[in-house]
Amino acid sequence: MDLGLKDRVYVVTGATRGLGNASARELVADGAKVVVTGRDERSVAEAAAALGPNAAGVAVDNADPEAPARLIATARERFGRFDGILVSVGGPPPGFVADTTDEQWQSAFESVFLGAVRLARAAAEELGEGGVIGFVLSGSVHEPIPGLTISNGLRPGLAGFAKSLADELGPRGVRVVGVLPGRIDTDRVRELDALSADPEATRQASESRIPMRRYGTPEEFGRAAAFLLSPAASYVSGVMLPVDGGFRHGF
């Protein structure tokens, strides 16, 4: 199936590694052009170079209020158009309620929540019919994940914002979607498993609770995200799609 991605132009934040990078790779593989971001200039340059001539890199922090305008301008200047954005940010530091500080909450709110809201608002002002705004969120939108207190507090709020935005932008033909990764085999998930006394046993226990009995690959997540961003998903909006091997049992 042709996803209709050829020559479409997307901004993908947090795309130097992990799920953002996997999504950018799948978009480019299907013919799209991407502007990828991250906070470290060298990592951004390396990620863009690895993606080839249909990628440009910009080193920015999602928490920077000037980031949205800069990224959209780069998309238009480098590739001549702007069709959508996938907002992916690194997870807040792990920790339980008693372990987290006001400073950690404030920092995470600025980057994970308010930064994402700014990016989406700026994109909404620039996008016309056929445009799309995507968020990489988490299964914690539906159920808290032990040891990820800050993420559990912020991700559901972003999902609510995304649903509200979908209602507001729908009449203009602009879609808003969320992608909810489960246990995808990324550095972040391996880091979380490593917090236990026996990481391998922790992984095996997690896999035993997944109907498909394994962690997902970044490529599997990236393909799902690329489809949702593509014109092939033109009547899909306001949804939060779990990519979790069947872990979520609710409808």
C-alpha cells in the first residue's frame, strides 16, 4: 500500500535515538522528508546524516519557547513545505513519589508537557487541510507504570490536550493522533529494566505479561507512527493507538 508520504515534510522531535529516530527512519524510507531534532548538536548532525539527503537536523530543546517557529521555518526553507509534526520527548527521570523533587517536576513539565503544547500550537497555526500533529506518549495514559511517577502525571494530561486539539482542528481537516508505546526494546526501556536487581528476570517477567510474549522493536513502532502521520490514515484522528503487543486489554 502506498502511504502517500512521498515528498511530504515532517518535523520529528527527539529523533536522535529511540522511538523518534525509528519513526523518522520509517518516514524517510517511504519517501518523506524530515527535520529531526535533539538537544545535542553532534547527535543531531549524526542522526540527520544517517537518514540521508531527505533529512535535516536542528539542535533544540523542546522547552525552548523559540523552538517551534525555528523548526517549522527550517522545514519550509530546506524542503519547501510543512505537513506535520511528531512530538517525541525523552522520558522524565524514573522515581517514586517520595523520590521526586519540585525541580524534577518543573523541568519535566517544561519539556515533556509545555514544550509539547507549544510545538502543537505552533504547528496548528501553520497546517492546512491534510496536516497532522502526532504525539509519542506512553501506555501510562491509561494505566500508571510503577517507578515512573512524573511520566504518569504528565502523559495523561497531554493525551487530554491532544483529544481537545483534535476536536478543534478537525473542521479544518487537520488530524491529531497519539501513539502509545508499550515495552519497546529501546535504550530507555533497557535502562528501566536495569533499575531492578535482576534486569533479565525483569524483562522475562514483562514479556510473560505481553500476549505476543516479546518486546516490540523500534522499527515496529516507527511503522505504526509513519502510518498514522501519512495520508493513508486520512480519516484517523483523536485516537491514542497502543503499540504494545496486545498488553492493553481495554477497548
